[in-house]
Amino acid sequence: MSAWEQVDGMTGLGLRNREIIGLVARHCRNARVEKSPLMGQGMLEAATGLPIDGREIRCPHAQHGSSASVNLEGVAVDFYRRNCVGCEYRDPVGIPNLKTLVDDLDEQQRQAEETVARRETELERARQSRSAHRREAALAESEPTRRLIALLDGVDAAEPDERAGQLIDLARAAPELCTPVAAQLILETGRAAPTDELVEVIAHLRRQSRIEDEAALEVSLAALAIRPSHVAAELMVDLQHLVTQERIGPAISAIIALAGPIRWFGEDQETFLAPIAVAARVDLPAVLDRLLELLSSQHKPVRASAARAAQSLLVVEPSTAEVLVRPLLDALTLPGSNDPYMGSPKPPLLAALRAAVRAASVQTTAVILERGQHMPADQQGALVRVFDGLVRRRAEAAENAEVLDQAVSACLKIADGRWGERPAVEAADEGDGRVGILDG
């Protein structure tokens, strides 16, 4: 976010704060908004005349103190709920006021909760309807097959229960219980509710020729259209000969997420390369379009995930290096991408850029050197790590001398002052060793 965008955002906040001050004033003659002694004063309020500095609410009859924030709406709503409901000292001035604001917010919350409840009711009715249909359709089947079909109730549920595991075990151990009728019911349920458990059941039965490949692929792609699913992606990879552009489109976001999982603190989720290799073969432009969109996200975890996915794509499809290098550099310039803490987009972005250098060393190195000249010093310092990392991992690059030569040459050019003094110092670190590599 640029400085001007930040100013615009704070100006918008100031305009909203001014509205809230008016609502508080009309709500009660006893309440007043004051600058908080706990928060400082900024130049932006002085320049615009808008209430942008941190504020709080005061009232001689308040039972509880006010919080303080530059976002006055949250302060006012919290103050109202803790102090104003049923207050005998309230002296209203006019409408609209703080009470009408809170009433509107409560109504919005009520409507949202009703929407969720209505949706849950509709889903439960649909599940009950499918369960009744399965029971009726299974009447002519043998008792063991009817028991297998009945287990679908434990999978086709808001929260799958222990019957899901039993169904998976039966599909693996006794596939002969899956008659054509049972297979059809399993597929119908899978299309309507493609849970991981049902996809696993279908995968087992497909390997035993109880379910056809086309139908199994349909359910796996339906699952991937909803969420990243390892089991659905594995089934899709097994059936990749049937995958087409038209069919894979809704699954691309989930496939990218599997290739670049969001990693929270303490987590180490596995990167899944095979699905993105299939997607790249079937519809590479669609994969790149979605990946570029994610790399430009304002959310740092999304950018970090997209960078990991880009690295995965570069491994399976090196030809994408020249397309990805500029968006990766652009992502590094976005706010927060160069943060030093764990979880920052910086490490995966640099790793993806190293993968791009490995994939197309001459072209990618030239782009990084050219774009780097126009980037801030801290981002230039990060880019030095791209080449430095390749040199330090020289044993890994031994099979491709061109990659190593390009990395060493880039370090020497930066050390020679191409990007300025600070990056030159960083690139010159252990410079004698790099020269020796290049000469050798």
C-alpha cells in the first residue's frame, strides 16, 4: 500500500469518526467524545481537521470505562453496550444516534444468523431426503449390502461419525458388497456431499472395478471445487488421462493451495506437486492466471502460499519462469512481504525466485538485476539472498554450471555497485570464494 493509499484510508476513517461523534452527541447530552490521553497526536489530523487521533467516550454516569482507539465506531458500540442500555440518566437529543446505530448492527447480525440457520436447515433436510431415498432404493438388496448403504448416513452428515471409518474399511475389505445399486447410491451421495471420506470410499471401489473411472473423477473434481483435498487430488491424478480444461477449471484454486499450503506457526504441511503438474498440462494459462492473482493479494499468508505454489509450478513446468519472475518481484514489493518474522512471505518468495533462476538462469537473472535497480535497499538486500542462496548451495547446482555461473556473476555485479552501496556490501560477503568459483 502506497503512502497516498494510507492517507486515503485514514481520511476515510476520520470522516466515519466524525459521523460517530455526531451520533454520540445526539444519543445523550451526558456523553462526550474526547481525545484519549493514552494515545498520541498525529500530523494527519492537524492537516485535515478530521478526528483521526485516538479517542474515547466520557460520561459521569458510566459504570464502566471506555476503550480508546482511532476507530471510534468500535469504541462507541462497546461503550453503549456496557453503559447505556437501560441507563436512567440518558438524555437523548435527536435521531439518528448511537442507539439507532447499535440497533441497525444488531439487526444485521440477526439477519446473518437467520441466513446461516436457514441454510443449515435446508442442508439437513437435503441430507434427510437423501437418506430416505437410499433406504428405499436398497430394499431389494442383500442384508450386508443394505448395511453398507446405511453407513452412508454417517458420512453424509454435518459432522461425519464413526460410520465413515466403517464404510471405508468395508470398501477396502469387502468391495463385492458394492452392487450396481450401491455404487449408484454412493456416487449420488458423493456428488451431493463430496467429503474426503466418501472420496476415499469411491477411490477404493474404483480400484476394484466397482465404480467407473468417469464417475470417480466427477466426484473428485467436485470435492476440489469446494476445498483443497489430498485424497480427491490423488484420485484426480490417478485419472488424469480423463481430465479436460472444462472439467478442471473449478478445481484450480484448490490444486494451487495443495502445491503451496498456507503454513501457520508450528505447522509443516506437505507440498503436493502431482496435481499442479496435471493442471499445468491441461490448462496452464488458467493456472498462471490464478497464481498471478494470488501473488498480488493484499493478505500476506495468501502471498506466501502463492509463492510456494509458484515454486512448485517451476519445478514441474520450468517454462513458466519468464512469466512468473516479474509477478514474484512485484509481490516482494507489497507491504509486509519483506517482514523478517516467521510466517513472512519473504522466504517463499525468495525460494520461488531461486527456482526461477534454476529454470531459466540467463533470462531470469537479467530481469532480477534490471528490476532490482529500482527497488528499495531492503528489498535489494533480500534479492541478494536469491543469488547468494544458489552460490551457497553450489553442490546442488553442480549439474547445471550455467545456473551457478549466473548466480556468481550476479553477486559480483551487485558487489560492484550496480544496486548501490548497501546491497554491494551484502553481495561482497565472502566475495573471494565466489570469484574462485567463477574462475574455476
